[in-house]
Amino acid sequence: MFLRRILADFWAAIGFRRRPRAFISYARHHREMVREMVGLLEVTNADVFFDGQISPGSKWNDELKLNLRDAETIVVFWCSHAKKSEWIEWEYTEAIKLGKRVVPVLMDHTELPEALKPFQQLKFRALCAPITHERPPKGSVHMPKPKTNFKSLSVVIAEACDGASP
């Protein structure tokens, strides 16, 4: 990862910029979990933009706007924290205006805004329950099995990157 950062900084310094195919939108509350997901996606050679990749000294809001404009897909990690974020709202609204593919990833039972409801979602609720502190349904002993998994997310990203599944 360190070498990748050095190379990215070098290419940025000479004006070369790799175009991301997927833009990751998430609430800061889940930064570490999303960072791990991005790392797993990068193993599949997915070309992903995550704000943790912004080089020191860059204007982060300009970088977000530029990478969102260039991305083909926006993956929105949706939860109660995301619902409160003006930046996340701006990101998915802008993506919709630009005609991007939008993939909501449901992390808890927070209702999607009207703008995101038409898009097919990935349900990561059971997988994220310990992270989001969501409780199992009343009367159940165990959390339900996840209805989707990392492979689903990696397939979506891979398709956005080159049209092929990993």
C-alpha cells in the first residue's frame, strides 16, 4: 500500500491521473470498514476511488468532484449515518444528474431517499449488523444469514471497471 501511494503521488505530480471506474460514497462513521472493503475490491483490480486516496496538499472537495465526474459507477454505503450527511446526498444527487450507475449498499434498515429507491440495492444488513449496532429482529436468537456477500459487490465493481466479472 505504501508503494502504491508513492507511485500515485509520483504520477499525480507529473500530471497523470488514472480515471476511477467506481466512486465510493460512505459516512465517516464507517471509514475503517469501507477502507477494508476498498482494499478487497482493489485485489480484484477494480479501479476504485475512495477519499482516503487523496494526496496530501490536494483540495479534497475538488478531488471528490473530479473523481465523481469521471467515475462510471457510484457505490453508496447507506445507513443512518449516511442519511445525515450532506456530502453523501450531494454525491448521489450529482451522480444521478450525470447519468452514472448508482449502487446503494444497505448497511442497516434506514430507509433510502426517494432518489435512490429506483436503483437495485445490495443488502449488507446482516453482514454489517455488528458494525452498525443494529439489533436482530425481536424474538430471533441469531442474525439472519447475509442475502448478499462481498462477491456481489466485487462483481458490480468489476463490471463497472471493465465489463467482466472477477
